[in-house]
Amino acid sequence: MSKNVGRRGFLVSGAVIGAGALITACTSNEPAAQASAPAAAPAAAATGGNDAPGDKVVIGFSAPAADHGWIAAISKNATDAAKQYSDVELKAVEPTNDINQQISAVESLIQAKVNALVILPNDGEQLNQVARQAMDAGIPVINLDRVFPDKLSYRTWIGGDNYGMGVAAGHFIGKTLKDKGVADPVILEIQGIATLPLTQDRSKGFEDALKTYGFKVTAKQDAKFTVESGTQVASNLLQAHKKIDAIWNHDDDQGIGVLAAIKEAGREEFFMVGGAGSANAMRDIKADSGVLKATVTYSPTMAASAIKIARLIAQGKGMSDLLEQQVPQSITLTSETVTKDNADKYLPTGFES
């Protein structure tokens, strides 16, 4: 993930909703003949037709520079999803970490009158106004991950659950330590950038989940989402704590540095949980040859989902597995826990750090 932001989760393409008949029960003093007849079930939405070729649409796409494995995977997922459809032309602008350049790039897409825009902003607040310009021009904006503060600036938001990442990591660590009978454990937390709301959400979820087991975080430090900082911060924490029971590292990219420091120190008395769901981490987890035992997802497949959603909105379609006629306004993806038992299932969605 880029250094000023938030990320990752996992896509479920759609939940099939079955509509059962609603039957009003008879009370003991009410004659059976007076019971209400079953209510008519809602008409089921048409299914299976959304992937069939429809009206040609041009989808604009803007994202930060791929200076991080997760961001690189965001752009790849978007590109790959667009290629699946003969009726989609993806107009991707040059990725950049410069706010003003991204604003100018989005303005160029507005001027090109694309049918829909998918934007992963470097900073949601600073790009809020240009997204609003697109919406005011009649171009639906699919806000990917880093949210615009003004809901009038986007048609649909799709992104990961940062709080849920912390909850998932906390439950895995808490349950594992409880099952081992560990009392008063030393639990360390290696954050991304401590001042970011996404990091604070992750830490809050982690803290809340650990509380349900009677545990708390012993110490935490942020590692700036970089391999280099991951190495330095992990080295400092390892030196400061002669005995550790568990570590949660928020980000699998910076986790490369964290694991290097652990290997260099020759420490293996604890276990570690990663964050985001990189393919590198999943392979290590599957091999079960080191301290990394799980990672919690924040999958870049959300970019592929954003392209699919943009196509549906531009073509005036809803999500075929839902009864509603319109695509939802907000979609939060679940953070799932990857272990050696299910790593093979998640590896295809992993990104290379």
C-alpha cells in the first residue's frame, strides 16, 4: 500500500438471496381458518445476464503509483477485470503519488466524458472536489478504498474493512494463546503509519478483539509500510522484549522486513500474524516453517470488483443476485483469516510483495 493510505480485503461476487414465503402464525385462540394466507414472495431479479455483452462503456481509472505490492496489484486487478468484457474500454491515466497530478488526470477523464470513473485517491479529502465535479457532470464515480468525505462525490464506495482486519487478527491470536493456556501474554503490534485513520481502525479492532480473551497489547510501534522500517522496528521490539508470545504486523509488504529481522535475531518462541494477504505471506504460511502462521486479508481484488460495478452502473444494471434494481451505495469487503489449512484457496488472490 502506498505510504499515505489504506488498503486490502476479499471479494465475494454476490450473495444469492432466496425469498421464502412469509406465513403469519395462528395463535392458540384464533381459528385456523382465519390465519393469514402466505404473502406473495417478491419477484426474483433476473439472474445470470450481467456478464453478457451490453452497451459499450468507457471506464476511467486513476490510482496512486505502484510503489507497493498491494497498489501494483490494484492496477493489475482493474486491468484484468476490464479485459474480461468486450463491451468495456478501460481508460487508465498515469498512476502518481502527486495529489495535483492525480487531480489533473481525473479532470482529463471528465473532459473525455467517460461513462464511469473508478478512483483510488491518494487522499480522499484532497480529491473530493474533483470527484464531485465528475458526479455533477453525470459521470458516476466508484470510490475505491480511500473514501471521499462527501457522499455526493461518489455513486458507490467499495473497500476493505480495516477495523475488521484488527478483529480477525485479534481473534486468531487470542484464541491461539487461550488454547495454549498462556496467561498474561506479551503481544506486540507493528502498525503501518500510526497517524492514519485506517491504522487507528486496525489497532482498535485488534484491541477490542483481544479484550474478549482478557488480553491486551503490550507494546506497539509503526513501521511506515516499508520493508526497511519493518526491519528496524522489529529489531527494536525484539531487543526490548526478551520473551514474546505473539506479534501482529499490519502489512505483509513491510512484513518482509519484519521477518528478516526475526530471522537475523534467531527468535522463534512466538508466532506472528500478517496483514493484507500477500502471496509471499501465504506461501510462508502454507510451508509452516517459520513464525508466520496466518494473515488477515485486505485483498486488491476489490479493484476488479470496482470495474465490474462501474460497468453495471454505466449500463444501468443492478447486481443480478440481489433483488434490488440498483447497485448498492456501499460495499465493505470482509477481512478473512488465511492459515496453512486454507492457504491454497486464497493464493490466487494474493499479490506479490
